Amino acid sequence: MNQKLNGAELYQERYGASPAAASKAPGRVEILGNHTDYNGGYVLTVALDKAITIHGERLDEPFVTVYSSVFDEENRFPIHELQRDPNHPWANYVKGVLFELKQAGIEWGGFRAVIAGNLPIGAGVSSSAALEMAVAFFVQALYPYQMEKMQLAKLCQRAENNFVGMPCGILDQFSSIFGENNAFLFLDCDTLEHKVLPLPSPAPAIILCNTHVKHELVESEYKTRRRQCEAAAQTISEHIGRPVRFLRDISLIEFKDFEDMLDNVLRCRARHVMYENQRVLHGVSALQIKDLSHLGELMRLSHSSSRDLFENSCEELDVLVEEAQTIKGCIGMKLTGGGFGGCTVNLVESDKVDSFTQVIRERYAARTGRECDTMVCGIGEGAGIVFS
């Protein structure tokens, strides 16, 4: 990778001009609510102070040119021919947003841009959604349009679902655009009701531990998990005699009555989702009374469920969680994002950050023979235009 953090400098170096506009969109970690979003469930999430940036300018030509500092690749395409490109998969996220903007009746033209930032790729912190949101706001900076935040989040979700081919829920895009300083976010992924949950002071640090086991979600088990959840909901729907859109529509009582109708795999997948939704609601209650200890216990239970029932953990993630539980000052820990690699998220007492990061790296290396990168994160503001 050749990632350079300062997109303005990189644009100047590469194209010999100062950028006329810039946008920024943060990544996110899900604190509770693993794989609940596309099941119409609940999520507790937070936007990070690590972000993707886009710097560039309008061009009076019918082409878009984008350079990715992460992949050290440039992609140029005509504005009237937005086709998926298997050789530059990162560019499909850009094209997908441009396509959906056009579908929404928003006119835009040629531009040139550099994508940079300090958000790790493929680590379960929603770099794809951050890129989508950054593109949407960058286009807005160059070709002004108006759209409510939730509608823009849904537009970027459609870009990932339909153009990229990743059947994600709304969680990632919501988190990136609605982030607020020193607060977690609650989202009902069915009704889109959301609330801001301020953290107690001093707030715990958010530390990401990267396994360096890379996942490629489009080619992974993610789609399989979603199909399994849909199949479980359909099977239970047939037995309770009413339509069920997704697992969220089934009460816990109904699930307990009919879960034996599912085969073992579907039962495990559904059980994770059903009880993960309850953990989110309990987590919201814990935050409202500033009980971080209970929130941490819910995070540990969430990881156990992901490992044993949803089976989207891996040995390296499990090692990080097991070791974090024994380190003084670590309040809660779990895998975050799609799973199958990537990062764990750890809530750590603010005065224990240095000791935690040192110990977790040492223990991970001793048990796996791999290096573990740790990233201490703050809570970031939502996506937007930096200048125009």
C-alpha cells in the first residue's frame, strides 16, 4: 500500500494543482448488533475519528478520473458509461454512488479526485461505506444538491447493494453520516428510528486490534449468512401463519416456540440474531445509566454468540478477545463488522491505554506468531464537505 494521509498534498503532487473541494467520511465500529442490520434489527454503533478523504476539482470534460492512494491505482471512465470494473474493484464503490445519484435525478459532470485518509481497509471498520459517503459529499461540493442525511445513507447503501453486489444493511452508511462527538448511536434498522447516547466522562478509549487476517466480504460467507437468516425467517413464518419480512418481526416467545422447526445451522444463525437484538437494547439501557461494566459484559456475550452460533469469528479474533478479557482496564471486547478476520473493538479505561496496547500485542504474537496492530481511536463527527 502507498497510502498517504494528506490528500491535498497528494493531489498537488500528482496533478500539479490545488484541489478546489474536499470531503471526509469516518469509518465505524459496531459496539453491539453484529449482523442484525439486514435482519431489521437494532445496532449500537460509533463513528471513528479515522476517515477517508477525497480532494479534487471539476473538469470540463465528460470523464471522471480517481486515484486511490491505498492501492496506488488510477481509474478513468466516461460519465455516461458506469460499468463495473473487475480490475479496479475499489472504483466500483465510486461508480455505484455516481450511478445512484444519477438515478435520483442529480446531475453531475466530470471531475478529478484523489482518495486518501487514515482508515484501514478490510479490517471491519466500514471503509467501503466511508468511501461511498465521501464520494456523495464530494460530488455535492462540486455539483451542489440537497438531500436529507438518512436518504443519502440509503442511497449509498443501494450503491453497495446493487452496483458492488454486497447485500449490506444500512448500519455502515448510517454510522458514517450521523456520527457525533463523544456519543454512541442507536439505530432501529427497520423503522430507522435513531438516538444519540452520550458517553460518561471520562469516556473509555476505543482500541481496534487488527488480526491482519484479511476478509473480502463480497467473496466471503457474508452472503451465505444473510441467506440463512432469510431462510430461518421464512420457515418460522410458515409455522406461525403470518408474513415475516425478517427475523426482527418474530417475537422471542414465537422463536422459542418454533426454533426446533429449523435445522441446526439455521437455528444457530437465528438464535444469534434474536438474542443480539436483546443485547443491543440492554446496552442502550446500560449507557443511559452510565453502566459501562454491564455494556462490557454484553460485548463479551456478543462475541461468544458470533463465535459459537453465527460462526463468523476466527482463531485470531478469538485469541484477541480471550487475552483482552484478562488485561486490567479493558471494559469490553468483541469482533466488529462482518467478521471472518479484521478487527476486534475494545473499550479501555482511558488511563490504561498504553499498558493494554503493549500487553495485547505481546500476547497475540506469542500465541499466533503474527503481529497485531493496535489503533487508538477517538469518536468522530459524521461525514461532510471539508471545503468547496
